[in-house]
Amino acid sequence: MAHKNIHTVITPEQLMRSRYSAFVLADVDYLQLSQHSSQRLSKKEAKELKLWTKSVTWIRLEVLQTTQGLEDLETGRVEFKAHYLENSRLQVIHENSKFCKENGHWVYLEAI
């Protein structure tokens, strides 16, 4: 279970999937750890994120495309859709995410 140990993640797609699991489990500590240090949330933002992740029902993750997502590279991109219910309405996050290596492991950098 990659969302318990970031050092077991070897590709950006694996990291994306582990971050989705962390959203489902409201594991904000892992979300912070798996995000680039320059982009981490404040304590207040992390608390708000945890409340939000607990308030929605996560349905499924669709990985649409992975680019440059090999273990031996330094950057990669993953396009995905995350489906969830919020206030009984189906919602979709559709994002192209950029990942890079920091301190020897993959981290989420930004939406592009």
C-alpha cells in the first residue's frame, strides 16, 4: 500500500494512485508528504482539506494518460479524472498533474 510509504512509489502514476487513496482515507499527512515542499499547505489549509475529503464520497479514479512516467526519469505527467459525490451530486476533478523527484522520491508538483 503505497499511501503508507512514499518511498515504495516508483512512478508518477503510482504516486497519483496513492494520493487518490489518501484522499479517500482523508490522510492529509500523506498528501502533504507526497506534495513538493514548495507547494505544501498551511496547517489551516490542511485542516480544511481533511474536512472536505471526509465530507465527500469518493467513487473512482480514472487514469487517462501518463507521460514521461518512467522510474528512471526526474519528471512525469498524469492526466486523470477523480469522481466523487458532494451534496448528493456527482462531481469530477479532471486534471493534468506534473510530478517530479524531490529527495529521491516522486512528489506532486502542480496542475498544468
